[in-house]
Amino acid sequence: MTSQTETPTTPTEPSTTAINRQMLVILDFGSQYSELIARRIRETEVYSEVLSYRTSVEQLKQLNPQGIILSGGPNSVYDEGAPHCDPEIWNLGIPILGVCYGMQLMVQQLGGQVERAQRAEYGKASLWIDDPTDLLTNVEDGTTMWMSHGDSVTQMPSGFEVLAHTDNTPSAAIADHERKFYGVQFHPEVVHSIGGQALIRNFVYHICECQPTWTTEAFIEEAIREVRARVGDRRVLLALSGGVDSSTLAFLLNRAIGDKLTCMFIDQGFMRKGEPERLVKLFEEEFHINVSYVNARDRFLEKVNGVTDPEVKRKRIGHEFIRVFEEESRRLGPFDYLAQGTLYPDVIESADTNVDPKTGERVAVKIKSHHNVGGLPKDLQFKLVEPLRKLFKDEVRKLGRSLGLPEEIVRRHPFPGPGLAIRILGEVTAEKLNILRDADYIVREEIRIRGMYHDFWQAFAVLLPVRSVGVMGDQRTYAYPIVLRCVSSEDGMTADWSRAPYDLLEAISNRIVNEVEGVNRVVYDITSKPPGTIEWE
């Protein structure tokens, strides 16, 4: 994983720092899987970037990619206004792989024909291989691939031949071997495509002839070099949340600039039991990284007093974070740079690149939402340091491990910025926070005792704003219910409820009812996402 952090990159703005590095470019035509294609390529230890389909050939030549992948998309290539790439890409002399819409666009622009299919094809399909070489080397005949298309190729361009078919699609994979143009009607990047990664590796290694140079070690060396060159002897401020992104960034910056880094941890009172104390102790005593602890619990609790609407609750927490951050940064400062744990998905999803017109530097006008901030005041100006902005979450975890970050942080379950405040439905009070903190602690302790912590994407407790009748010690109780939420997921975009063992559920329920005052009932949420969400608010 080699880093290129200097130039902001979005799908509409290609990086200019990858000129001397082997890379593949994904041109995005609006597919929900474009980011996933980039991740799959990164898994082969080759760098990849997602760019807009509008990227010109001149811009591509500056990047000097070893290959190009055209993504899928929701349009039909024959629709009026359908997105088309610069037709000059076919004259670049480099391998090109079209995926679904990308394949159809390749066919159309090179003189073939695409029409509405007699039968649409969605979901799993068996791929029957006609040419087991080149792109389909080591891809098993009859393997499962994921289809999602209503159009099909009815006439191939000159020079193309069929590599594979399905029962419904005669041209499921095609190739012009001489020009190294390839197309697949299925999505090799999704987990449902059993032979998909083998196909991607064939394209990356054998067809594009890339070398596996995108490694964690190479990234660390280059990121440190770039941070030192950019920051010099000036001071950097980092808002530390305790999550893997900000913690990994703190480790990286500490190695690069040492005591020129100041981490600010704002305790808003909504974290889990013992976490603020544990975090500060870890960073100061064990990691020897300077952390300024700000106890703002009373301020935040006052701001959400009486608030029941979840969006209002989030906004009030975010706005208060801004005020506290502004006050404390001025007290601790001055600082020239603000470090943010921006990741590549954030870059892909946002084209917000605020640039100082005088200096050309990016200026921070917002902190990521998981830090509780919707936007810093415009008069609070920092230059940004974002060394992680080219990384996906799984790459950040690998980086954290290489830097020495403990597993309790590297594999920490995702935790929302507003914390327990959005796991208490309705009004947030000190009493409810104490109840939920104790219940949540029991949930986490029980799954750890059984060695099951990493079996779940998230496992946590939710407190409902209702009470129910119960019986404890021959006496009537009227207390709160706790909802137990355990889900499995790969990326949090979709999730399924976890089939947790009954003995685990029983142990958690018994302990919460017996040990947490104010609770007399525990229920289990068996809703997937969608239609539900992972968090309740």
C-alpha cells in the first residue's frame, strides 16, 4: 500500500502523484461496486484508484496506469445521455477490462451491438468456460458468478471472441487478445462470484503485468517521508476518538513527527464503561503519545436534555463538539495543521476539496462525522494532514498492526460518534447512561469470555424509552427493557442478525437482569439491514 496523500483525489479529480507507481484505474459509471473493484485489486497488493468516467485520456496518460477497468452502472449504453468514456482510451495501448456496463460500452464504442436481452439475468449463474486461458486461467468451469443485467451483447466488434457463456448469456466473457481488451457480463468483484478473485488476479498480474508493490511497509515509509516534508517543525492537532482510524493515524504521526503532535480527546460522556480512562492510559503511559483529555460530560448532557428526536440529538452533539474543539484548540495552540483520519471511501463519496486560493493548500472546514462534527467554523483555519486518505478500512487495520497498535483497538467493533446517546432511544439522562453502560459492559464481557468478540461485526445493548412489568424477589417491578443487537457484516453497508448461541444469550440476559438496576427484561433484535439499520437511531 503506497500512499499518495498530497493531492486531494475524488472520482472527478485524478491523482497526479501516482506517475511513477504501478497502478490500475477504475473508471466509475455509477456502479455500487466500483469501490469494491478497487478493494479487490488492492488485495493483490497493486495500487488502484477510482476515477470518474469523464476522466480524459490526457489525465490518464499523466497517471500512466498499467491497465483500466470500466465499472458497471445502472444505465443502458443505448440510452440517451448514457455515460460514455473518452473514446481515445482504446488507443492508449494498455489492457482494458469492462465489467457489466463497462463491457457493453466497450462493445458499443468498438463497433459491436448491445440490445435489451430476451431474459434479464440477476443473481447467481454458472459460468461455462469456452477458452480457459488468459483471463480465465485457473477459473473453474461451471463456477458461480454474480449476474445483474437486462442487456446483452448481440454482435461483437471485430477481433473479439467468446471466452465463456452462461445458460442465458452467450457472451458472458469476451476478449480481443491482440489488443488486450476484455469484457465480462458478470461482477467478479463481489463475494458471490466464486472464481472472481482468480479472474481479477489474472488481469492484474498476467495481462497488465503488475508487480505486488502496494505493501504496508512501503506505505509507512512513504507516508512518514511525506508528512515530515509537509509539516516540517510545525505543530499538528489530532482529534482522537479511540477508534482504529484516529488511533492508527496517531501512531503514524507520532513516528513521523514525535512531540510536534498533540492529540485531543474530548470526553462527551457517551462512551462505553471504562473506555475514556483506558484510552488515555494506553496512549500516555504505554504508547507515550501526548493526549490532552477534555472532560466535557456535563456540557454535552445539558445540550441533549429533553431532546427525543434522533436527528436533533445528533446535531446538538455535533455542534457542541465544534464549540469544545474550538475552545480547546485555541487553548493548546497555535497549530498549523489538523490531522484527519479520512479514508478512501470518504474521498470517493465526496468531492468537497476546500482549497485556499492563495496558497493552494486544502483547508479544514469539517471533521468527519464519526468525530461528531458537521463543520468547523470558517475562521478556525487549519491545513490538512490526511495520510490515510488512500486507504480502505481493512488496509488501515493492517497498517495499525504494523505500527504496533494493540488488537483491542485494531479489531474494535464500530462505535458511533454520538456514542451511547443514540443507543438510548428518546431522552438521554445520567440515569439511563449508567444503566446502558452497565448493560453494554456485560454484553462485551460475556462475548469476550467465550472468545466470540470477533465473531460479530457489532454486539451491543440498546435502552428503550418504555417500561414493563416484571417480578423479582416476589415483588412487582416496573423497569426498562434492554435490546441486545448482534450483527454480522463485511462492511456495514448491509448486515444480518447473528445467530448467537442460546447459552450466550441466556448468560447475558441473566446477568443484565440481576446486575443492572432498573432493568427487568432483555430482548433480541432479529432484524437485518435493510430493512432496519444496525444502530437504532
